[in-house]
Amino acid sequence: MTIKIQIDQAVHILKQGGLVAFPTETVYGLGADANNEHALEKIFAVKERPSTHPLIVHLATLEQMADWAVNIPPAALKLAQTFWPGPLTLILEKKPGVLDQITGGQNTVGLRVPSHPIAQALLGHFGQGIAAPSANKFTHVSPTTAQAVQEELGGAVDLILDGGECDVGLESTIIDVINDCPKILRPGMITQQQLEHVIEQPIFFPNHSSSIRVPGMHTLHYAPRTPVTLIETHDLQRLNDLVMEAHSFVMLSYTPDLISPSPKIDMIVMPKDAKNYAHKLYQVLRECDQGEYSRIVVQNVPISPEWTAIHDRLKKASANR
Ligand code: TXA
Ligand code: MG
């Protein structure tokens, strides 16, 4: 079936209140009509996600912002003009009438214009907002291929549009721009520095948050089913202790030459640059999960702006269960 026919079919399904998984440049989303309460309820059921977690509304164009948000600050508009279509989500004051399933009962709404051509085509033809969380079960690793969506959610989705591997590979940067003090709620591959450069003011990036509305700020998130252990590069000798334990494990390292080979370690060489590392990470974690290892050991990544989002996801994937 051609992609055009599939998109027509996807639009039809969305209009009937069904669920369509679709590729974005970050990760695959589980889409539903953002104005259809019943369709939105299905998202929560399929993901097994708590109903208080708000959903991002995906739009075809920046102009559609006004259908969903009010009192849009100039800084938000500037960010949208600079980074959309692209991997940035803006938290704004919601327009009256935006459904509680979207906002989690809050006064705000998250908006994003994705750049993936299939997402663009779908949104353009549908003509309305599509609510889409990542197309995985709650707390699991986000899917970056159609095959991964199939494995995560399979029959619970009416249609999966296949757009190949997601380019970015990590979820969008989320920034709250409602107040005078903009805050990053979730780091992504668009960095704090890039955002500050555009709005010419400092952005707050809290290390900890008491809010349960922000993904993975406090608990296990973005996690494979196999336990993940993070090891600092200066602490690689800890591997010897792990090797002493009975089981073999798989290790993700971007400096494998620093590690003495052992028959108990299956080594996966990770890219040395952040962009390629991010692109690959979730797919590698998924493959490790299928490998029946007792543990996934990950060499922690450098601390620098372009690695911040990767660092964040690794920390959450290795949080205590
Ligand atoms: O890259 C992405 O953002 C992907 C693709 C599919 O667009 N979507 C995604 O959605 O990661 P999700 O639902 O898995 O994570 C988005 C998070 C939610 O967990 C929620 O905590 C936060 O965004 N969020 C959404 N609306 C919000 C709001 N109004 N206020 C605070 N946080 C919000
Ligand atoms: Mg998610």
C-alpha cells in the first residue's frame, strides 16, 4: 500500500476515534484526535498510563497554536519560529475548552510541530491537533522504529505508519515558557544553550522536581525491563566486581578500548558523538532487553550540553525499581 493511501486510512481512523501510531523525528507517537475524549481515554488504557499525565498536542503548523493556547509570550513565539517543525515542545496557557485528558486537569497545554514528513503529512491531512505520547507502555523505552511499536503495543493500535528509524532518537525538549522564568521540564537534543541563545535570557533547568507531571523526574522511566547499571568512566574497575558475579552481562561503552575483554561481557560499542549516540540508544536498549541478560551495564556519558538529554535518560533508565 502506498504511503498516501495509508495516510488517508490513518485520517479516517483518527476521525472515527481510533489510534494511529506514527513516526516523528524524535520517537514514534501513539496518536488520537485531541478533541475526542473517548479516543484520548484509549491512549491511557493502551499505555497503562496514569490519567494525571498530560499529553502533547501535535500540530501541522505554528499558526494552529492559537487554537490551543492563549497569552502566548513573545519568547514562546520566537522559539516556535526558530525550532518548529522540530523536536521542541512548548508548555503554554491552555485555551478554554481544551480537554482535561490533554492537560491532566492543569491550566496548561503542551504543543509541538514535528518535522518528520509522515507526521507532517498526517497532521496536514487531518487538519486538527493529534494528541500523541510516545508509543510505549508507561515507563518503558520509547520506540524508534515501527517494529518496536509493534512489539510494545501490537494489536491495541488500529494502524502503525512505518517511517523507518527516527532521526533524533530521544524525546523532544520540553520548555515551560508561561512565566518570566522559563524552565526546561525535560532536556532533549535541542539544548538549554540553543534555547537561551534564541530568547536572550537565562533558562532554569531544575535538577529535581516535586511535580509528577514531568516524565521521569523522580522515578524509573525510559527503562528497559532488564536492570540497568550506570558506571562512571573513572570507576570502570567496578566492572571487575560485576564480572565476579555469576551472570554474564551486556555493556554499552563509547570507549571500549579502556575495558579489559572478558567472556562474561558482551560489548556494544556506542558512538562517541552525542547525536549518533542518541539516535542509537533506545534501539540498542531494546535489543539488549531481548538478549536475556541479567543486567545492562552502561558507561556513563560525558557531562557537556550536547550530552545532557542522554545523561538524563540513562539516569532514569537506571533508577531503582
Ligand atoms: O518527542 C516527543 O515529545 C514525543 C513525540 C511522540 O512527540 N512525545 C512524548 O510524549 O514524549 P510523552 O507523553 O511520552 O511525554 C511527554 C511528557 C508527558 O509525560 C508530560 O509529563 C509532559 O510531556 N507534558 C505534556 N503536557 C504537559 C503540560 N501541560 N505540563 C507539563 N508537562 C506536560
Ligand atoms: Mg513517553
